[in-house]
Amino acid sequence: MKKIVIIDYSLGNLFSVNQALVNSGANVCISDKPTDLLEADAVVLPGVGAFNEAMGNLQKSKLDKAILDCIKQGKPFLGICLGMQLLFNNSEEFGSTNGLGIIDGTIKKFKSSGYQKILVPQVGWNNILAPKNMNWEKTILKGINENTYMYFVHSYYALPKNAENVLSETTYSDIKYCSAVIKDNVTATQFHPEKSGEEGLRIYTNWLNTI
């Protein structure tokens, strides 16, 4: 059975992600050791918390380099919530912090404009849509219907530079933003599949089928 490693960098919803993967039939290990990532068949980067603290924790434990090595090796890689944001070049949270630089683009904060007030963070259910020219059939969203609702908790959103990296879009208040990304062997979601009911669990199963 293929070995899946969930990265433990002290900022993640580790156990709910672990349980979702186990329920989907995976052989899962939670680890903070770079060597375990390099020996894995596939890797998951979860996350809840602040971007700058997360990057600091990854760098301190040398997990950032291990992540880049795993992706270069072509291992299937899944990011969740903050784990998706960390894949980008940088974030404006608490100033400006460089990310892993795997996806070109930046992380911006939801901001009110004019009379349109935005409640931050976005907490709860919201729907996902496929952008123009994106077919979900060969992605982790295979079998998921457009307008399906997923569970979100976040104050910042991703702004990819390249449209081909946008796997799904979501609108919060009047802001349409990228809610899932794809690039080669890397896929990531802003929403939490493990908290999104049966359709969310289907995403984990789809991802495991790519390994």
C-alpha cells in the first residue's frame, strides 16, 4: 500500500485530515521529519493559522526544502487551506512574507470596498465553480458538480498569476477568487475537504487514485 505523509509543522488540522484519508483507504503517517517526506509516495500539507509563522516553522525544521524536493520528484502533493496559500510566492499577511514559490501569485486579504462590508474571516459553506476552459474530469474534483458547497475558514485568498493554475473559483461578497489550484503534480484547495461532507471525502478518494 502506498505511504502518505501528512506534514506536521505545528499549524495544521492534522487529525481530521488523517481521519479523512484513513477512511478513504490510505496508509497515513503524520511526520515533522524531512526524510519521511522524501520516502513517501505522496505528501499532504494541511494548515490553519498565520502565513508567516507557518513559513518560519517549515524553514526551521527544513521541511520547506523537503517539500520542494518532493514536488520536483513528481510526488502527488495536496495542500489544504493555509497549506494552499503557502505554495504561492508571497502573502501580505502581517506585512509581506515569501512563500514556497511553487505557484506564481500572491495571497491577499479580503477587504471591504465602498459600502460593501466584508465579514472576515469567511467561515462556513460556499460553492465552487469551474473557471472557463477548466475540465475537472482528470482532477481531484472529478465527479463533483459545479455549485457544490464546500466548507471554508479564511481571511486571505489566493491570486494566481496564471489562469491555468486556477482549478476552481468561489465568490465571497463581491470578490471572485481562486478556491483551488493545480500545477503538474500539485493540487490544493482553500476549502477543507475533510469538513465538507461526502463530496469533500470524494476529493480525498480522487486524489488517492492519482498515486
